[in-house]
Amino acid sequence: MKRFEAIVTSLLIIFVFVALNYLLLDRESLVNLRESNQASIDAISRINMNLSEEKSKLLEQNEILVTKVAELETKVETLEERIDEQQNKINEQTEFILAMKMHINPLPLKKAAIEWVNLLSENQLGTAFMKSEESCKYWKNEWNLRAFTGYFEQNVESIKLILTGDEQQPVVEVMPSSSADWYVNVEVHVEVKLKENAREDNLKNGGNILKLTYNYNERTEQWLISEVSSEVAEAEEQKPETETTAEKESD
């Protein structure tokens, strides 16, 4: 009996010991779990705080951007209004210039074109060159005085106005351009005789139409040539005009 009681007592002691160990282990596990959960909660709190701060910054930036967009839209509207005003002024100026060009007296331009051809005919090339603007283009190229005189001296034997009609008048036509500037086109019919082996890329032998673009120079108060080009006169026009010129020369 005593042995049985001793065994039972031993078993109870072992059970209590095991139970206490289990409780101690379980308590330590709970403590670790609590600490881990607290660490996670702290990390999540920090992340949430960072996100809240980032959100606040983004909201502030968004407000700033919205304000800037509104300011830019206001500036754009202001600029569009100014552009419309400037465009209206340009349109009014263009209409005024075009109206004025349609009423330009063609006689000074005709006289200027005739004088220029006569200067070429009389070999006064330097004086003829001075009747043009500094950036004048001759057959799409800018020539200085040497290039200008060199071309006519080396290639052109003679150049004369073509005269027509009973009164033997030069064939000159003034045509105001449709552009919003003071350029005016003048066409002059001339008879050209080229030298032997002359270049024929600009003027041709026979009837030519000189196309002169004039621009009014306010400083000098005269019409100056800004561009020179040419084309061959049509054969139907050349024949009677050339005959008239020949008759005049024989007289």
C-alpha cells in the first residue's frame, strides 16, 4: 500500500512538474508572440504614418499644381486675346496696304524700269547696279557690283526696249503683288542680243520679258529693285515687236 501511494505521489509530482513546464513554455511563447505582434503593429504604424505624410505632401503638391494650371490657363487666355488683337491689326494693315497698292501711281515705276533698261543699253552698269537694294537677287542669286557688271559685259552684246504701237511706246506693265508689303512687280519687254558663246541660263537671244520687283525705300524716297528674273517672250508677241524695233533702228 505504501508502495502504491509512493508511486501515485511520484506520478502526481511528475504530472505537476510537466504541467508547470508546459505552462512556462506556453507563457514564453505567448510573450514572444505578443512582442512579435507589437513589433508588427509598430512597423505598420510607422508605414501608415509615412503614407499619411506622403499623402499630405502629394495633396499639397496637387493644390500647388492646380493653382499653377489655373494661372497658366489665365495667361493663355490673355495671350490668345492679345494674339487676336494683333491679328486684327495685321489684317487691317494688310487690307490698307493692299488698297493703297491698288492705287499706286504706275508712272514712277514705269519710268524707273525704263531708265534701268536704258542704263544697261548704254553700258552704264555701275549706275544701273545702284538702282537696286543691297540684297537684290538677280535670277535667284545675290550679286555684288563685280558679278553684275561681269555678267552683262561678258554675255550681253546689246539690250534694248521693245517699242510698239503708233507712238512707239515701251511695253511695260505694273502689277502690285497681293502680299502684305510694298513690293510691286514690273514687267518690261526687251530685245536681247547675246555675245558668241554667251551663257543662256538667264537672258536669251531675242525677245525677253524682264521681271523686276520693286520696293519703296523711305530713306532714299525712291523705288529700288529687290529682285530680277526673266522669261522668253512668246513667239507671237516677239515677231511684230522685233520688226518694230528693227524699223526704228533702220531709221
